[in-house]
Amino acid sequence: MLVPGTKASAPNKKGIQTMAAPMLDAPRETLATLIGRSLTDRSEVDGLAELCSKAGGRLAGTPAHAAAEAWGRQRMRGIGLAPVRLQRFETPTWQRGACRLTIVRPDQGEVTCAAHGFTPRSAKAEADLIDLGPGLYRDFERRGRKLRGKFAFIGEAPPPGERAPHRSEQFRWACEAGAAGMLLGSRVPGLLPQTGMCAEEEASIPSVGLTLEDSARLLRLLRSGQRVRARVEMRNTVGVSRVANVLGDLKGRERPEEVVVIGGHLDAWDVAEGAVDNGTGCAVVLGVARALASLPEPPRRTVRFALWAAEEIGIVGSRRYVEKAWRSMDSHVAYLNFDMPGDPDRLLLCGRKAEVGALAEMQAILAGLGVTEPTSTGICLATDLKPFVFAGVPIVSALGTLRGGAGSCYHTAADTFDKVDVPSLLRMTACAAALTYALAECEEAPFLRHTGEQVRAAFAEEGIAGALEGADCRLPD
Ligand SMILES: [Zn+2]
């Protein structure tokens, strides 16, 4: 059947021209059952509370991460997935030590800060601050040589409609300009500096997050013409650790070799409990596993549930999975990702605008859960989506909006279990369960894996062809 809004896709392996097939030949009653169960079963909310208490700040390479791996394996086994395995690999890791930020001119003493990931093992630097506004590329260009030997200070939000550069991009520009370090103001109030990566291996200069309140004051001082000088002292640990992705399968009843993967990252920043980022994503993945495993029979295809290691320090776990499974990538029918999922409001179909019609029926079914916005078709290279996007695997997922305190705890000490909005979490689980089941059950795979040429074309259409250069992810031949 031809679905409105879809178009002929590339020939499949047999050389037959196929159309994007409708994905909803999955029985409606089963979808309704899954949605109902997901909305009423709080087991994985309890599981999330346990994760937060047992393995709070679970940065890759820490004992807390190892405890989280054991937690994930135990929960998957309890749900009845088989096999459940730990996919181990080595990765560079970073651990926070002491960090002090002192405003020495005007003399204001020590202020709260949070070192960024992969800052040096040891650093001590004192320098004047240079106001870089929101820290866009043009701001760095405009300051040019003035930045040499000074601290790049970013204390402003980008203007509306302007993409905020990632902190690691800003850090790279600061390094290229010969800065002595980077100071990055928080975007959320409440004396909460934000952490996060600034590099993927040990950096040569320090970089720290400041509170919104301190950075607003320093910005006022600078803009009133005063000279502001700061001192940063830090110690961290940099090394290599063995960590593991936790993988569990629900074996398909008819085509077990074809796989739908649903994943979210297990690791979290050490400054809090990692409840929202990304305990909520893990709870969605496990909640879907629980709902699907409770059906009288599994869907046609295998569903693989993945809790990825080491996302926060460089999207390492999902990248390793894709590398290791490369030869079977053609049988990966779809990937769904949940990272700070929020309350569902739209579906996601990365880089496949022309095929969006195939999701129309699904959207109609999920409208009651809040999925009423147009499907997002932009290419997202953030989080664990990245290696699957590069590999050409169809990304079919759901996106949402963070409610309550969940929106303002990103990478701060406030990311604790009390910020989890349970109704949002259950609605997202219901959405994800229906979507996963439909993808794993439908007669014909609704989307085909893109060739290398198609991936390049999609990136070009999106205006992000530059992201293909020097990327650490593999493209299909
Ligand atoms: Zn995350």
C-alpha cells in the first residue's frame, strides 16, 4: 500500500524498487494494551529511584558506573530479556578533583564553579577576563589576538533563533586563540554551575562552569568598564577504564535476525544523581522492555534494549556498539533513542522528510498521549543518535518537553530524583512501547537503511555537510 507523503526509496539488496511501507499493520488491540500497561506500571519509576540512590553520579570509569551496569543487568534479567550481556570496552576517562575559582580583581574571593570534563590533571592560571558575549564563532573571531593569555568569558545566552555552540566547540576556539582558559556562565538560576565535556582527551588549559548569578555580575562589571581578573586552580584524574554497555534482547518470533534497537545512556555526571539525564531515558527503555515482555508472544523482530556507557564523555558506548555490529547493520531496522525524554509531543524521523507520511497513523494513535506536533525530521548528531545516523540506520523515535524542575537541572547538582515528572515519564514510555512494537511487528520494514551516498545527501540538504569531515563515526560504503 502506498502511504500518502512517502516516495519510492532506493532499491533494496535484491535490486527491487520498494515503497516506504505503512508501519501500522501491528494489531491495534496490542498497541492499546501496551499503552495502557505502560501508563499504569510504575515498576521502572521505582527502578529509577533505586538507580539514583545506589549509583548516583555514575561517570564512566567510576565504581558508581560499575554499580549502574550491575543494576541494569539485574533489571533486564528480572524483566525476562535473554540474553542479557555486558559489552565491555576500554575508553579514556576523567574524574573530578578539587577546583577553585577566585575573583582576584576586584577582590571578591572564591566563587562556586564546576570543572569541565577532560580539563587538565593539574592547572593553575591567573588572567584577565575577555567578554565574549554568547560565545558564537564570530565573537571569537572579533576578539582575535586579544584573547591570547586571557580567560575567554562567556556570560550571555545566544540571541533568539541562533544555535548555541556546544561548549566543546567554544573551548576549541578558545584554545586556537591561545586563551589561558575558559569560564562559561550557567544558563539556569539557583547558584548552579553546569558541568559537561570540553574536550575528548586531556586538555591543555582549564575550563570551568560558573553560576548564572556570578557570571551575570562579572558581565556587569566588565561592561561598566572594570577590569576583572580571576584565578583557576584544579586537579583531576585522567586515565583509561574498562566499562560496559548493558544489552538485553527480546527475541523475535519470526525474524529474529532483524533488530529494532531502543537505547539510552546509563552514565551520568558526577555532580548529582543523573535522575533526569539520563535516568529517565533508562527508565523508558526498561519500561518498554517490561511492557513488551508481558505480551503473550513477542513481536516478529528482535527488540534489543541498550543502556549505553560513556555517552557523557564522548558518545563512546553507542559508537562501540555500532562498530562491533557493523556487519549486521543492514538488519538493524530502526533505532530509538531516549536521552532526557520529557513529556512526548512529537515523533522523530531523522533526515527523512519525504517519508514522514509513514508515521501518520502512528501519530494519530499517540495523539492522546500528547503527540500532536509535526514530526521532527532534522538530523540530530547529539547523544547516542550520532553513530546510528552516520550508519544510515533509520532513526524513528519520540521527543518531548521537560516539565517542572527537570528543564533547569541539566548537568548541575540539581539533577536529582525529585525533578522527575512521573506522568511525563509514563506517557513517554507508553509512546515508546507502541512505536517499538509497531516497528518490530510490521510485515515489511517501513524504512530502509540509507547508503553512504544517501547519508551524505541528507547531511548536505540539512546544511551540515561539514560534520562529515574528520568524524569519528563510520558511514556505509
Ligand atoms: Zn544525556
